[in-house]
Amino acid sequence: MGISPVLNGLIKKHVELQTSLRDLEGAAEKAVKDIRRANRRKFNAEEKIRIVIEALLGESSIADAVPSGRHRPKPLI
């Protein structure tokens, strides 16, 4: 006894929907990665060298040497 044509059609449609959903999820993940990549901070060669030298000399850690990009107000005192 085989699968009825109606049930077979439903199974095929389900598989198609799952495939298209996976494609949409993949496209969404790619879009998010592209946006993050485009917004990633870029350091020129001079900045990279300054950061490494400061870290090697022990003047500051790498985390301290890297500019945060946020403007912190200077203390008044």
C-alpha cells in the first residue's frame, strides 16, 4: 500500500518549505556578517605599530592601548 497522492504532495511541500526556510536563514546570517564586517574598526599600520610598541614596552596593555572610539569627558579636577 503506497502513500496517497495528497499525503505525498503535502510531504513534498513541507520539504520545499524547509529548504526555503534554510535558504532564508542562511541569507539572513550572511547579511548580519556582512554588516558586522563593514562596521568593524580598521586600524592603519601606524596605529597597529603604536599599539604593539606600547604593549611590548609595558606602558599599557593592548586593551588599554587600543582606542575605544568613545569620547570620555575629561575630569574637571
